Amino acid sequence: MPEFKAYSVKMGAAKCAVDLGDGSERGEYVNQDYILNKMGRPHRSISLMYCYYPYDEQWPGRISEVMRDANVSFQWDYPYDDYFTYKGGLGGNLEDEPFNYMRDVRKHGQDVTLTLTMDPHLDDERIIAVAKDLRTFGRVFLRVNHEATGNWFSFNKRASYQEVADFYCRVAKIVHEYAPNVKMILCIDGAKSKDATEIEMQKEFSEAVRATDIFSVDKYMALHWGWPYDVAETGGNSHSRSVVADVYDMTKLSAQLFANICGGQKKPMVMSEFNADGDVTGPYDQCEMVNEFCERLKAENADWFSGFTFYQFRDRGRLGLEIQDVNNPDVGVEQPVMQTYKKIIHDDYFMPSMEMGGEISFPVKLRWGSSEDAEGICVPISFEKNPHFCELYFDDDSNLMIEINGKWFYKSPNAKVIDLMPAFFEKPLSGSAELTLKIFAPPASGENDLSIEDGMFNAYATVEKLPKIRILYTPVEK
């Protein structure tokens, strides 16, 4: 076997980050091994959607299950929001949802976006408990009471818009104090027209805009909000479709109006829910609209925009890369938008940056700060031609994310052999090629060790040596 040299490599932010929704009122959580194999790369963050209404008599049951026989004609007509219920908080269980899924996400080299609708009358003690729950999960994006200028979520039915805005400020203050690893996302309507000079409800939400870490809007270029209680038909009043250029321009204007409220300070601007609903567009226009928005970002080199969250991976309706099989919820039916989306996220514009450093010797200590800030190993490999076998052999219990030829692989602590050949199925080599194997080490438990000095922000792992690299260019027997 040839001797390979190893070098340091630093992973940084993409020009535009891509995040992915995984589970909501419309679909169940799908494990990260499956998603990684389908997508071929990890995302910056995975968005999980939960609610927290601990004062309600039905709590902690999922409200659509507790009130299965209720006469409901709209998704949000229950006493509280029909998301999975947050099992943490005061007296909570950190081995239950969403923490088991958060660990899965982080083991696979991704950050967590926790969308959490909350009773706006929660006391400080309960908010502090939620903040403390998140301290071991590295960088977390916390989106509290999203779409807060709407009227469908329970928190908007329990409090005035000013009270909802004030509650957000209180949560932000507590989270910044007790969990400084957590970044707050404020998701409200921005510009409501192309000539808007203020955001929607600017008077009520100005202080919340100043208190947040990240600006956000949710923009569905088409949406059937009547799902699943009616069918979108021509002339109906439970769906809409917009022009992609208008959505893009108003999102850009929203970013500027948010910054104006902050005295010109340009905080990161994201779109926390992004898609075009296939219920309205059908499967083919959905692809075109999603692609057009992303092409506009690239054409402008839109440095005002930090990233978007595609909503979502698997959906019971037509807002997913897969539709949940009606006969088996564990099976997804891939939609045409899957291939459109895969092409987008494998474009350099949406890929994390990689900066190669100097040669290293073993053992080497790797640092994992976040999916946009990690120090790993890279190994240049000269391939004679497309291989028949390409494998890595390990004799340790490392937890690793591995990339070659544009495809990423996960190595769990129990795995001893990683077959890299899928990296050459969709992108076979046409001749000799120089490729670089990259290795990063997110936390094996999915959590950081707070006992070390910077453990809230970084996780470390020592790699003793390179794995054995087996490459063959012919079958074992002919």
C-alpha cells in the first residue's frame, strides 16, 4: 500500500448555507443516516419543530393525538400547536425528544435549528430550564414563536402582538445569559410590498429585531395552507402562488428594513422555511421555482443572504423532497424536486469552504466548533482511473464525517469499514485524477463536554493515525 501524507484542513461557511427541515406537523423525523445517503452531503443545520405549552391540561401529549376526535377543519384549530411536544424544560427528560434527534443530527456533522412555539405566559424559571437544556449541543439556532405576525399559532391567540414581541425579547435575554452557544432567530413578516419602508408590525417588533441574533422570514413561493382538510383547486381560497422574482426582491428588501431598525447593522438574514408547494404548482413547476430562486442568489452573489431551510425532507403532502408513502410512514417516495435540490446543494456556491493547511503528523487533535467552523485532516490521493474498490479500514471507535469526490460518508464509533465506492457511482472518474480525502470529527455522543474550558463552543477528538486505505482498479477475480 502507498504511503499517504496528511494535511490540516479548515471547514468554513458557504456563500449561502443550506439547512433542511426534518419533521413537523406534516411529517415524522427521518434519521440522518438515510438523509445523508440520499443527499450525498450533510447540511449546515437540521430544523426540528416542537412546541412547549406546559400549563395546558392536555400537555405533554401531541394535541392531534390527544384530541383525535375533535371537530377540526384547519391545521391550527387545536388548543396548542400540532408539533411534536418538547419533553425538556423544568423537570423534563433529556433522553426524550427532541434531544435524541439533536444528538443524531450533531453526530452527523450538522448543527441543530430548534423551532419552538411556546406559551407566551411562561415564567422565567421555565425559560431558563429550556436554555440550560441546550448548553451541551454546541451552536444551536433557536427559532422561538416563528411567523409571529401571523394569526394561526396558539401563542398569537393567547397574547397580543406586543406581548408576543416582548416575550421574544425576554427569551432572548435569558438564552444569551444561560446558553451563549445558542443563536436566536426572529421569524416575522418583513416587507409586505415592493415599496415598503417598514416591516410588518414594526412598532410592536422593533425591539425584538434589535434583540435577535438572526433575521428571518418564511417564504413559500406557493403554498396550500388548507392542507389536509381540502384539495387545492383552480379558483380556491386556501392556496396561493407568487412570482419568484417578487419573493426574492421582497426578501432582499426585508433584510434592509431589518438592518435599518438596528441602525444599519446587518445581522445574518435567513429564510427559515423555503419551498414551492407541489399541491399548487405540480411537481415540475415546483422544481423550476426552487431552482430559479437559487439561481438568482448566485447571479447576484447575494452577500445579504446567509442561508435557507428547505421545508422539508419527507412530507405527508407535497412540501417534501419525498412524500410519505400512504401505506407505510417509514417509506418515502422521491419527488422530482429531490434531484433539483441535490444539484443546488452540490453547487460550490452552497458548499462549505475548505482551506488546506500544512502537513501534519500523528496523533493529531481535531476541533469541531460547528458545521461552519471545524478543523480536520485532508489526504491527497492519486487515482490511476475509476476504482473497482475504495475502502477505509479503522481499528478505533472514532466518530467521523468523511468526504471524497464530492460525496460525504458517516463513520459511527462502531463502524470499522467505510466503503467509499458510492462516491464514484454518480461521478465516475474518466481517467487519472487527484482527489482529496477529508476527515472531520464531530462529537461522538452528539454533545459537547462542558468540563473543558471552551466546551460550550468546541468539541475535540484525537486521531492516532490514518485508516488503512484500500484501492483496487480491477475486480478481485476476472
